[in-house]
Amino acid sequence: MIARKQFKRTVENFTCERCGTKVIGTGYTNHCTQCFTSKHVDDYPGDRAADCGGLMPPVHISFENKQWVIMQQCERCGVRRRNRVQPNDDMEQLTLVMKRVNELPVE
């Protein structure tokens, strides 16, 4: 049996490299609260083991199992990740970003 790596909680503040927003980390924060872009730094959530470092803008936003989910895709290597919307995310901005990205085809 292959052991699955466990989530590693790391509390970090960061400045979004896409829009410049200063984000206060909670240990579960992986994306900007305004533009919903993250950075490809993890192989497993929180491990900071990925060498890529590419930006991961949202490519689709959906409502699943009573929660909002953001699909992000790395601009450098193409990997996709799904992340839940967090309580401190700007829901007005989420609506604007959702209208823009959901017009694009999901591959």
C-alpha cells in the first residue's frame, strides 16, 4: 500500500505575484483573496516541495457539495489543482472572476 502524504499546515503571509494583494495566511491559504491565483510550490498541500514555481490562475469555478471550488492551472507546467474558497476570500471578486473564467472551455 502506498502511503499518502499528509497535509502540512504552514502559516505564511504573501503578496500575490499576479495582482499585488497582500494576503494574510491562515495555514490553509493557498491563493490570493482577490484574483484567486496561487503559486505552484507544493507537490502535496503544504509541503513546499514543488520546483516549478509557476503562477496558477483560476481556469474554472464551480459550486460542488455545498461549497465553492476553484480549479487552477499552472502556467509553467500545466498541472491542475482544485481548492476550496476560503472564508476570507472576496466573494464579489469571486463572482467577477467566475464570470470571466467560466466562459473559457475546460479541457
